[in-house]
Amino acid sequence: MHEIEQGPIRPPSESQSLLLRVTRNCSWNHCEFCHIYKGRRFSPRTVEEVKKDIDAIQEVVSEIKSLSWSRGFGGEITAALARSILGNPQQYPEGYRSIILWLYTGGKNVFLQDANNLIIRTQNLVEMLTYLKKAFPSIERITTYSRSKTISRKSPAELQDLHAAGLSRIHVGLESGYDPLLEIVRKGVTAREHIDAGIKVKQAGISLSEYIMPGLGGKAMWKEHATETARVLSRINPDFIRVRTFKALKVMPIYRKVESGELELMTDDEIVAEERLLIENLDGITSYFASDHILNLLEELDGRFPEAKEKMLAVIDRYLALSREDRDNFRLGRRTGYYQALDDMNNPELRPRVNLIHQRIEQQRPGNLDSVISELMESFI
């Protein structure tokens, strides 16, 4: 069987999607806050390479269905069958296991890897999409990452052709709408290009998911980062606004700025205040705002604008009004996976567990709660 290539990442919202690698690594690869592709060379995969992977996926699907019949499941992808394959990595490679998970969850969504697939010639990507849809008619949604700079160079007709071929959604790392910050972190795009690209995607009928990065501007630029990002998002009105709180790792190029003092990192409370300013300045949009990542402190910042705006501001104000002790308790509970919402602090089973962890931290590393929480966050990246 032909080996099925897998890229290193995908959005959390694509956790149940089939992964199909269209490019290897990132065509830009200069962003200071990203370490995923550093030291790796970008290359587009050929149409034939991708088609071979699609053929191989079809073979695996047939094998899995035959296995289902042989085990008495009548060709259905049951929980028992999925568990037997997922729990046996020695017999079933990663690609095989990702396919069983995809089938078990419906087999309807596909995510194209890696970082900037629209850099491929449009006719080649259309051919790949067409082949994929023909192989699996049950597919309902196909999504991809792409850069605003790349999208801005596509004609409206090219984007419409991609949509007609099956491209349903584009995930874009907007990060910030503040030009000086975009230049500092070497994003390689301007706020104007972010706006132009976002509008073109929407006009082509493709769903647009924009990712923003609270904390990226540090203590010096947080206000401009928040207000200018809100301005750009308000102009675009994307289908989704997804939050990815900035966390500096030593392996990231931007960490040199942290060490030199050029970038002064923000506290959790300061980032929450920045998010408040951003949400407050989002105007005239119908986007769905999602804080769907463990790096984000307040997962409750979730809902569709404009209806959910006041609710989200109220969540932020509630957190900021907590005592120092309660804020520390929530931060620790969130980073250790016990809390998802502020109300979880009132759970008589969860709070004592978090308190016990805090006590142990104070015994072993007194006064270092912030350092422990920072280390926990590093493990999420």
C-alpha cells in the first residue's frame, strides 16, 4: 500500500477531519512566533502524488470495511472497531488510525495540509479537489490553511473555481491588524492585504476562519494590537474569529526579543483586558467568536455577534472582578484541565482538587505559581 503522507498540524476544529497533505511545510516560514516549520524546506506536492494518497485512502477504507464484516459488524464503523484500531499503533500506522477516526465520525470533512495550499496553481488544486470528491462523494466540507498575501494574488474567478470544486473554508492566520506589529513579527502581510484577502474569500462564497493572537504585541502595543485587529475584523466580517493566545517558547525566533527586553510579555489578566478591548471594538459583524484552544484562559468567550457580545464582555468583567486568590485558582484549574468555565470554581468536587494542586506547588516551589502555569501552557503547543 502506498504510504499516506501526514503533515504536522491541523486546527482543533478539524480534529475529526481526514488529513490530506497537499504541500509540505510553509512557503513563507518567516513568522517570528511560529516554530513548526523552521529548518524545513517548502515543496508543493504534485497532482499525481496527491492522487496516489487519495487512492491509498480508498484502499484503507475498503480494508476497514472488510474488517468490519469479518468481525460481525456488517460493514459499519462501530465504536468497538474504532477502539481496536486506534488502540493498536504497532499494527496500524498513524495514517490508518486517522482514517478510522474520520470514518467513525461520519467521513464528511477533509482538511488539506500544510500551511499555505493556495500557493499551488489553481488548476492543479482544482484537479486534486475534483479527484477527492469523486473518490468520496460523501464529503461535505473541505478546508485548508492559507496566507492573506497568497489569497490576495488570486483572482476572484480562481477563488470561485476552487469553491465550485469543493473548497468550503479557508483558515487564515490574521494574528493582528496592526501594521507595525505585523512587521515586527515578520508576518509578511499588511492590514490592507488582510482585508482585501478576507473580502475576496467571502465574495467567492468560501467560509472564512480568521485566527487572532492576543498578547502578541506585549505590554507596549496591546492597545493598538486590540483596536486595529478589531478594525480589520470588522471590515472583513469573517464567518469565524478564533482566538489563539500568544505563548513565547524558547524555540521561537521571537524569544530573542523576550530575552533582550524588546518584548515584555503580558500576564493572563492583562491579556484578558486586551481581549475585552478587542471585543468591545468589534462592530457591525455577524462572525462566530470562538475561544476554542487550551491556551485561551476564558473558553466561555464563545458565541455569534452581535447577540453574544454583551455576554462575552460580562464574562470578562466577572473574571477581572474576582479576588486575586480566585483568579489564581481559576488560572490553575484551567491549565490543569479541571475548569472550563468560571462556574466550575463552585463545583464541590473540582475546587478541592485544584486547591490541593496549588498547595503542593507552594510546598515544592513556593511563590512560583506563575512559572508553573507558564510551563503547563508550554506543554499545550
